[in-house]
Amino acid sequence: MDIGGRLRAVRESRGMSQRDLAGRAGLTSSAISLIEQNKSSPSVASLKRLLDAIPMNLSEFFSVVEQDVVPKYFYAPDEYIELSPQDAGMGDGAARVSLRQLGDASRHALQVLHESYPPGADTGPELLSHDGEEAGIVVSGVIEVTVADQVRVLNPGDGYLFNSQLPHRFRNIGDVPCVVISACTPPTF
Amino acid sequence: MDIGGRLRAVRESRGMSQRDLAGRAGLTSSAISLIEQNKSSPSVASLKRLLDAIPMNLSEFFSVVEQDVVPKYFYAPDEYIELSPQDAGMGDGAARVSLRQLGDASRHALQVLHESYPPGADTGPELLSHDGEEAGIVVSGVIEVTVADQVRVLNPGDGYLFNSQLPHRFRNIGDVPCVVISACTPPTF
DNA sequence: TCGTTGCGTTCAGTATATTTGACGACCGGC
DNA sequence: GCCGGTCGTCAAATATACTGAACGCAACGA
């Protein structure tokens, strides 16, 4: 939790001096100096004023991600990571569901999956996970989705978007596999 | 910036009392009471101790989105919001690109798009945006993607995943439209 | 060699966050 | 009614963040 180092990096990347930033944020350069040396821990109110002056929001500020040494941006189908429905918190009825994940989610803020549900597949009520959000679009086939107390049958082109904390369930009620491309943030498994 | 209300909501969703949380976080319940009433603005150090005890990380804490009164989870194709390539920071070569967005991204942490690039479409080098990440999977057609100094041609099933701060560009170099389902976090336009 | 300008840091004093200890309100059991 | 327990809040004391005025340093030009 190197708040000071992070603040200094952000400030310098904007080409501001401590006094510049102090002026815009309505603080003093002394305070910024102490914060950047981790000699004081700013109140949220003060940190927000600093970030407003940069500008950057608090959520961004705290979600620093390391960059790969040789960054990898592209993935062929056979490079996807196969996830087990179990790890994803799905029930026994989802044993044959294919979950293929783009890249290494543990190193990213965004998790994208290529999901294929065979006919009859049923995730069962999934365990609650993080505070993140989940969304997806149906590419082919038909799937019944339950979120909290709502049930809907989604056709190709339809989508869903909800808070991951809500109980949710996917069932392929058709007779052909259903392919869905989905995204979560932050990664939940 | 209702830090207090947010903290109270999170604490109560975990079924903790102020004293419970105080015990686990090494603070006192009085401090929590004042913070929840927005009568004091916690230092980042204190807030982190509180969130560690919940547990939740700072980034998640600050990326709060309002929940609809009657929450909407499902979207038909005609309910998608049509975005203009201009607003997305794309160049003139992308005028005919179709960008259809799931839900109202300004109220969510996750933005999912159904994108269709006609033959010859070219976004040009896109403007840098937030600190978030961008990812997607090609559904049909062929597209050339440039990220920083890397160029790749992606076929159906291929995907991409990179930090939104990197310069990036999409070009449909085939002779049929290319459909991509993409996700960003946090929403950038 | 100066004086000036701009940088980050330090220090004593002030404002504010946090603790300690107490209060009233509520609830279930007797 | 009257407990014992738990809840959130409040008031005074203490710890800590922040201010305002210094300091030392390096770069630049007269």
C-alpha cells in the first residue's frame, strides 16, 4: 500500500510540481511532501481533492496493475485457459459446460470468457462472489437466465448485465449448444 | 462522495455491527459511527483497515454504482444503446462501424459492446482514455488489431486483452463485416 | 560571484480524526 | 414492569493530519 509512491508517480506523470498540485487541490505542498514520503496517511477527503486536481478518480488510483515485461495482447482459441465449472461455483448440472478464459485473469481487472453450454446444462444457483459486475451477449443457441427473482430466455443477440452479488443461474433449455461471450469485473475465480 | 453511506451499506450487507467491525479492524465503534455519518473523513490507512476486515479492497469500495429501483438485468438487441464511433474516439475511417452497448455504462463498472466493422472500416489510432482494461473476442469475420507496437490479424474465436491507456486500432481488412463482442472496465465513453 | 527561481523537505502550531467512556433506545426473557 | 444485552450516538481527551514559514539544494543568468 505505497500510497505515497503512487501519488508521486501520478503527479510526476502529469508534469506537476508539489506546489502546482497543492494549488489546484487546495492543500499545501508540505502536506503533499509528507504524504508522498508516507509520513502521513491522507484523509479520504484530502486524497480526493488531490485526485480531482490531477484528474483521476479514487477507484482508478487504487487499481494499479503491473504491466508484463513483454506484454501479451492477443490470444488464439487454443491459448484460452480452460476453467472447470466447479471452480466457477457451478453445480453438478454444469459439468459439461465449457468455460474458456482470455488471458490470466489474476493479473487483470477484466475477465472475459467464451462459454459453451450443451443442451440441458444447468449451473444451479451460483455462489455469491465479489462486488463486481457480470455481463454477456448470446452468440448462438438459447439460454434461460435467472437473476435474483427474474427469469428470462435469451436468444442470439440478447444480453445480460447484473451485480455479481445477486444469485444467478444459467440453463440451456434448447436442443443445441448455446455460446455466450461474457465479461466480469473484478475477476471472481 | 458518500463514503459514510457506502461503508454502512457494505458493513450491513456483511451482517456486522459497528462494534464487530471495529474489533476486526482495530478501530473503535465511535470512529465508525462518525465516519458513517460523514462527520469525519477517515484516513486512507483507517479506511484500508476497515475494508481489510470486511473484506473488500479500496478499488472495489470506490467503484460504486447505483442500483436501479426496478433493476434491469436483460437486454434485447433493440434495447442496446447505439454509440457513435466519434464518441468512442474513433477516426473518420470508422464512420460506418456499429457500436451497440449493453445497458447504461455510466451506471455500471462494466461496459460490454456488440461491435460490427464493415469491410474497410478503420478506427485510426484511438485516443488514450482511462486506466481500465479492454478485451474482446471475434465472433465472425476477420480484423486487424494494433496495440502499442504489436499488430495481429484476429479470426473468429481469437481474442484480445490490453490496458486501455495503450494506443490501439482496429481495421477490417476482410471483405465481409467483422463482429466483435468486447468489454471495458471502467467505462470510457 | 552573486541574486533569483524553482524544487522537495523540515518543524512548530493548528485543525481534525480517533479513543475513551458514557448515554438513551430497543429487544427478548422473566 | 424490570432486567441484561446490544445497538448507534455523543462529549471530552488524545493522536494524527495538515498549515505556514522556514530551510537546503540545484540550475540559470547577470
